[in-house]
Amino acid sequence: MQTRSLRQQAYETIREWIAANRLPKGSVTSELQLCAMLNMSRTPIRAALQQLETDGFLRIAPKHGILILDSSAQRVGDLLDIVASLALYAFEQQRHSRPDGLPAFADSRLSELRALFAHSEERGDDNADALCRFELDMLHRLVSQCHNAEMERLLRTTSERLFWTLNVRRWNAPYRPETSSLLAGLLASMKESPDGFRLRLFAYVRQLKRTWT
């Protein structure tokens, strides 16, 4: 097994701390503080911070510190638009290269979604975490059909910047019924016309934008 470099270890740990709110959004830290927290020298920490800045998690302000970026409405909207563009491109590619695969993909995901809803009703809870993971997994599976490593990396990075699985508001009252209908409709539209999928996708993304925190 390949050993992770110190830079990669630092990158993954800091990113996890941001996601877990150990480094809260809007807060300021420093290289020295992170060196102490990670018990590493400045070199791998600095390289990790530069990559995290490139990926949009933080901003390095020389002589002032490291600002953990907050989620402004504009920033969230831009990131969700990237997700929508990737999904639409993947759908179009699949429709032209393997049109028979889309109905099977849609039916499989719809079955999973119905099972999640049934499980939620049985337990008497919203099952929001599992539904968020389902959405993200569905998007990753759709994009992976393009066999394009750069697209897959962009989706992974974008969803991480959005803290996708931490944003559960759309699966709570009063938004849950509409979100359920929009997601089921989006999946069903994969078996219909391209225009139908596009309209369903845009409606679903609008719901994400209005409920994201």
C-alpha cells in the first residue's frame, strides 16, 4: 500500500476539520497553530493550505492568517451550478453513447429511493443523512459513466466544498415533500426526453439553492 505524503495527510485532515466544524467557517487560524495541531513542520502544512485554497476551502492572507471560507449564497449557487452542469453533461453523453443504460440506471435508483422512504416511515424519522448520501451517490454514479477522471474529481471537490452531507434542510419539514417529488421526478425523467430531464434538473437545483445553509 502506498504511504500518504505528509502534505496529503495534512490536506485531508484540515479538510475533515473544516467539514466537522472543528475549524469553523468564518474563523481565522495560522500556519503555526496548524503545525502544532498536526505536529508537522511548515513545509507540508503550507503545501496543503495552498491546495485547500485552490479548492476553495480557505483563503491565505499573508501576515493576517488563514481564513476558513464561509458559504455565501452566491458561492453556494455557483457550486450547485457546477454540479448541475456535470449531471447534464453526463446525461447527454450517456443518452448518445448508451441510451439503453439510462432507463436501467433510473429504475435502479428509484427503487433505492423508495426503499429509503419506506425505511424512514417504518422508523418514524426523516432519514435525512441517508437521503443526502443517496443524492450524492446517484450523482457520482451518473458522472462516472463518462469515464472522465477530471469530471469525477470536479464533482468530488465541489460536493466537499458544499459540505453536501451536512446540508439536510431540504429533507426536513416543510421542504421534504417537495424535495422528494423533485428528486423522484428527476430520476423518472431520465427515461423521457432530454428537455424533460433538463427542466427537472433545474427545478431540483432551485430547491437545493433555496434550502442550502
